[in-house]
Amino acid sequence: MSSTLVVLVGLSVGTYLLKAAGPLLLGGRRLPPMVDALSNRIPAALLAALVVVSTIADGGDVVVDARLVGVVGAALALRLRAPFVVVVVTAVAATAATRVLLG
């Protein structure tokens, strides 16, 4: 058996066991309120961090360019409670307009 296949099978089994551990260990029990509140906030925090890193990072440098204008435009559209499609179009239009203006 090749080492690649051994690694692949090992990672597959490990992933399955990690995913199965939560339901098997917790069963039908409820999480403590603090853990439940934290687990409900983690996805939003991770998404916000991903947006920030994707917007202002370029390798190891911090860059302020048209991407930031697009994110600000989307944030304003979200603040005005615009539909999702309008938020995306606003972000695209703001980014494109900034790129055209800045050359």
C-alpha cells in the first residue's frame, strides 16, 4: 500500500471520527447556555474575519484599494436593509467604479 493511500485513509477515518464525536458524546443533551451562545456567534465572526482578510490583505501587506470601497458599499446597502441581490450589485458597482476612476 502506498504512503499516499495510507495518509488518505487515515485522514478520512480521522475526519469521520471527529464529526461523529459530537453527536455521540453529547447525545440529546443541551449545551450550557454560554457555549450555546458562543457557538451561535462563531460563524458570523469567522465570516467577518474572512471578509476583512480578503479585502485588505495582499500577501503579507495591508492594501487599501477598490475592494474596500466595494465592501463599504455592501455594508451601506445592508444597513439600509436592501435585498441580497441589491447588496451584491452595489458592491460590484462600487468596486468597478473605483477601479475605473483610479485607473
